[in-house]
Amino acid sequence: MKITAAQIAEVLQGDVLGDENVSVSTLAKIEEGKPGSITFLANPKYTSFIYDTKSSIVIVNKTFVAEHPISATLIKVDDAYKSFSKILEYYNQVKLMKSGIEQPSVISEGVTYGEDLYLGSFCYVGKNTTIGENVKIYPNSFIGDNVIIGDNTILFAGSRIYSESIIGKNCIIHSGTIIGSDGFGFAPAEDGSYSKVPQIGNVIIEDDVEIGACTTIDRATLGSTIIHKGVKLDNQIQIAHNVEIGEHTVIASQTGVAGSTKIGKYCIIGGQVGIVGHITIGNNVKIQAQTGVGKSLKDGETVQGSPALGYNDFAKSYVHFKNLPKIVNEFNELKKTIK
């Protein structure tokens, strides 16, 4: 897709300085710009690049004054950084603006879907599934029976949505993510073997949730595993059966949450965190990376370590831990002196 400087200036409510008919079709860093690309200058440290950049268009602040000739067309705006972010968002929307049903793909009986559906090739949609308007389902995705997908949701290539799952509006599900797989439920037998406990619940994902690539969210044994509104999950996260995650909580990659744990609203959870099952984590809790959480946490706590300690206690203890060999040597010398 090509877009002219005049069209960009209209979107950004900016002023064109140069050729308003020059067009671009890609984005670039200012130091790596090529003809046909658009870039921006917000940080003064990069000012020198604007005089040599090969980009066709550069977004700059209205306060920018050139000290040397510039070959690129400039678009002057109030805030170059925010304006370039707006262009990124616009570019992404246009790039994802697909519609139509590609072949081969399978739409089972009883399926209903809204306008502007995009269903990529080699997709399967199970019986009695309901898909909203402007939904984008990229190739090689699987949608099971009786699934509900809300308006404006995007499922990238290779997504797997098991039966009975419910996904809200404006959600983004990245490639390789699996929603609604069986929870890890097994009952031990007297002979030491295990028998599978049927997992007959589902997964509910509310509006405005984004789930990273290769994350897995298990269906509940009974009832629902629930990801509430506005939650953001990174890549490669494991959410076990009957877990509930509160609104606008964010979780970084490689974190695992065991079954039936409840996590509150507005929590921030770092990467490689392990959280045991059947506990409650309050609202506004911060869990540092590589922490092991083995008990419930109250609202507003910040913890680190394994098992988790209060963040300040951990920081103080870690200072001593680093010096432990030195402290032991000093202690042994003191013992000798006393003797």
C-alpha cells in the first residue's frame, strides 16, 4: 500500500514541507531509511541522520529547524514520536484489513458469522460456532464446536481454539496459542498409575485481551477458566484449569500459574514466575521475574525470590547473600580469636 505525504499529513494533522505528492509504502529507522520509506525524528541524538537519510518522508516536531539541506519531505507535527506511533497503528490496521473466505477451508453446519470475516486457507470452523463482525482468522487455524468469537478479534496463523471456548471483542490471539485444552487432571490409583479426570468446563476470555504466541490456557475441570477484560499475556505462558486473572493484569513470558489460583486486577507479573495452585493474589501486586509464589499475597504487595519474600526484604538479604563467603571467613577468624 502506498500513501502520499499529503494523506499522511491529513491523518496526523501536520504540515508538509517539501513534495506533498511523494509516496511511501514502508516504515524505517531514520539511520536505515530507504527511498519509499517513512521515518521520524524525535530524539535530538539522532538529528545528524536527518541530513543523510534516504527515507522519502520524515516526521519531525514543529520546533525542528534544519541547519543543512534535507532531501526528504518533512511533515511537521506537535509530537513526532506520538505521530509516528499513530502511523504504525494505521499501517498495522491497513495491513490486517483482509476479508473473504479462502479455500480450502471448512465451515461446519450451524456456523454463523458477521460481515467482513477473513478466514484464511486451511482453517476449520466447528459446528454451531458464532463469529462476530470484522473477525480475522489467519491460515491453519482450528476453531472447535460451539465457540463464540466477538467482533474485531484477530486469530493469527495456527491458533487452536477448543470447543465451548468464549472469546470477547477486540482480542488478539497470536500464532501457536492454544485455548481450551484439557486441564492437568489425573487421579492416582492404588497401583501407582493415574486415571484421567474429565475436563468438562471451558475458557472465557473477555474483551480487549491480547495473548502472545504459544501460550496455553486450559479449560476448567468444572465451570470456567476466566481471563478478564484488558489482560495482556506474553508468549509461552501456561494458565492451568480454573485459574482466574483479573482485569488489566499483565504477565511476562514463561510464567506458569497452577490450577484454581485467583489473580487480582492490575497486577504486574515478571517472566519465569511460578505460582502454585489454589491461592489468591490480590490487586495491584507486583511479582519480580523468576519468583516462586507459594502462598496467597495481599493487595499491593511486591515480592521476589523463591520462595517469595517481600521485595525490600529480598533486596536486603541478597546483599548479605553475595557476601556470604566473606562473612563466613570473618566469622571463622573471629571464632579463632575468641578461642
